[in-house]
Amino acid sequence: MNRTDRSLDLIQIASPCEADWDVMPGDDRSRFCGDCQRHVYNLTAMSRPEAEKLVFEREGRLCVRFYRRHDGTVLTADCPVGLRGVRRRLARSLAAACGLFMAILGSTALGSFASRWLPRPAGPPSQAFSEWLSPTNNAPPLVGVMVMGGCPAPPLATPPTPVRTVPLPLTEVEPPLPGE
Amino acid sequence: MDQHRLSRRLDWAVGAGVAMLHAIGVATWFRDSNAWLALALRDSVPIVWLVLIPTWAVLGTGRVWLRWPAAMGLLAVWGAIYSGEFFGGGLPFVPPILFTIVIVALVCSAVTRVSGLQLRGASPDDLSLTPQFSIRSILIATALVAVTIAALKWLEPRLAYDPLGDRYGIARDLAIRSENLLTGGTVEVMRGVFPRNNRELFLAVAMASVALGGLWSVLRPGPVWLRLTTLALAIPILAAYMSAAGRMDSTERFGQTGELAMALASYAALAAVTALPLRLFDYRLMRAAAAVQIAKRGIYVVDKVTSTEKPSQPIAETSP
């Protein structure tokens, strides 16, 4: 019998079985069927040489399951298209894992770098947002030019005894009152 | 080890890493840290959760009657952790900001859902999609950019710091009213919308937008790099605008822009990273029509490599 005659693509299921593969104990490649007390082999989880070796050594007297494509060929684990897909998926998973790791490292490095690079030490997001919501105007007074604009009451030289008449916003820390 | 199995394990490892980041964020809320990353996670996690929960309720997979009660439960858990009632601490921001974040997330998700997009398991053909030029997309993007620029221009004077009346506003009015009610006080409430309120609402919209941008970048089909680059460019521009619009003086504008950009970027990054496991497990934000179209071409929506089971009936017959 020549190579063409023994092609895996020519195998046929003599007696199709209704047993449920999912309930059989075992792995992707072989499982044990409790109904027939026999091992069932999954050719699609094997490479083509492995599957051919298994089928032809047993002279076809074994239980197998496989997926046959529309063109009549049997799908095996070393299918080039499938392998390409698996490798692409593996590359994507590797990239994601490395990317996450690098992102953690990078953000830590960025935090320490920005602390030196920015005029102020880089604080957490809440600090940046609080500063934006309630800016503290530390700008030096303009001198040598005529200025115009709204003028709030100047701060007192000696701060009065703090009497809380209006509650502070929830995001701010209240100063301790005398006697507290 | 089998390559397929190895990639699956890596996917699960990424998922575990993301869960760990969230756990660090929650833990840092109760126990302070000096590390910038931990502090960024501490501040980002509650806000990203507020965006993720409504977005998942609207766009997620599974049954609606199960999703919405679960989302309510998750919001209750959020409240239990961050309200300070049970574990101490306090809210991350004043309630109007938090409500606005939830509303923005709900509205954006609803608009996305109405446009036909939903989180779905993608087929191998969906995964190999490449960006395509579309006149409609260009028109929509141009219109959105124009509307955004006009809105930002209109908002600019309304966000500026006002030293005379800046600190009064809706949240503060509510606080004064509550205290008057409890203590019998008669502190007068100033009515009206003040720059601080505008800034609070704008900040909420900005935080929700960048987080949604992170989700969008990761979950849409096709390569993420173009979308992530756009997001990475948009965030510093937004930060520069906020810094320019919000402050009186320009002496610290550069530093504030950097701080705001880093803060907003941390929100976007955490949202994107949180969605990453979904992408790895082949979930995408896409229309159902794509899956039906593929099925009609004779390709089954199954993993070609591992599945040997031919579907009992083609997807085209089961899909509406």
C-alpha cells in the first residue's frame, strides 16, 4: 500500500457513535469511554504524523474523533493556518503580558522622573485635580505696570479667631477649632 | 508546553495582574503609600469603577435582567467601600462629580448601544480586521471634533478661577442648607452657578471621557495602536486646556499641565488595562452584523484551532 492509499484523509467512521466526548474522563488527545470501555483518540489534537501513526499501527481498529473540512481533508493540530493562528495568539498574549509589566514599571519610573522634572513634586491625581478645582494663587504681584480687575478684601495681618460660619467642602481638611 | 495552552495561561496571568492592580488601589485607599503608582491607583480605581459598572450594565454580555441588578450590587459595594460609612475615609470627590461621572458613562454607553455596538465574542475573522477608510467615519469624527472645539471655546471663560465668588456653588449650597437644617442656623445661601461648579462638572466629564476612551481603544476590533496614540495625544491637549482655562496666572501652567496630564492618563490607562483581559479572551465592542456576515460566508464562529465540533446548525440560521 503506497503513501497515497494510506492518507489520513481517507479514513472513514464505520459506525458513528453518539457518546458525549465532553463527559468522558481524559485530556484533549484521548479520553476513556465508559459505554464501550475503550479509549477514544482525538486526531484533531494531534499532529498529522502522530495521527497517521496511531491509525495505521492499529490498522484502523480504534475509536477516533476528528473534524473533516469541506474539501475532505482531516483537520490536525499542525495545520499551517491553525498554527499561524496559535502563534499569533501566543505573540499577542506575550505582548499583553510584557506590556502590562512594562506599563507598571514605566509608570513607577515616570512618577519618580516627573517628581524631578516638574516644578513641583508629582502628586497623585486627586492632588492635581484639587489644585485645579481650588487653585492657590502663588503668582508674584505685578509691578511696574498698571493693573485692573476684581479686588477681594486683603487678608488681615493678624488672623482673627476662626469661627466657622460656612462648612468647608468635603474634599478639604478642616482646620482644628480652638478648644477642640 | 502546547502553544495554545501557554497563550491561555498568559491571558489568565494578565487577568490576575489586572485584578492585583485593582486590589492594590483599594488597599491603598485605607493604608497610605509613598509610591506614585500606588497613589495613582488609589485615586483611579474608584473613578474607573464608576465608569466601568454602568458601561458594563449597558454594553456587557449576558442577560439584561441579571446585568442590571448586578450593576446595582456593584455600585452598592462601591458605596460601602468609598462612602466611609463602614471602613472610614471619605468620598474621592464631592457627590456632584461622582454622579456626573456615572451619568456621562451611562449616556455614552447608551449612545454606543443605540448605534448597534455591544461587547461580543469575536470570531477569528473579526480579530484580523484592519482599519478601513470610511467617509461616514471621517464625517462623524470631523463633526465631533468641531462640536468639541466649539464647546471648549464656549466653556473657557466659564471655567476661569474667580477669587470673588469661586468657592460658592451647588455643592456648597447643599452643604450650607444641610447645616442650617441640622443646627437651626441662618447662613445665607448664594444662588447661581459659579466657576467652581463648572470646573467640577467639567472635571467629571473629563475623567469619565478619558476612562471611556481607554475602554474604547482596547475593546474595538482592529489594532489598538492608532487609537491609543490618539488618546495619548488628546490627554495632554485636554490637560493644557484645563490648565489654561482654570488658572488665573500662567506661572505654573506648565507644571499643572503635566500633573493633570499624568492624572488623566492614569485613569485612561487603568480603564484600558482593565479591559485588556476581555480583549485577550476575544471580546470586542462590535455590531452583531459582522458575525452573521461571516457565518453566511460559510465560516463557523468557533475557534478553528481547538474546536473539532461542527456546530449543530450554522450561525446564520440561529441569528436573527
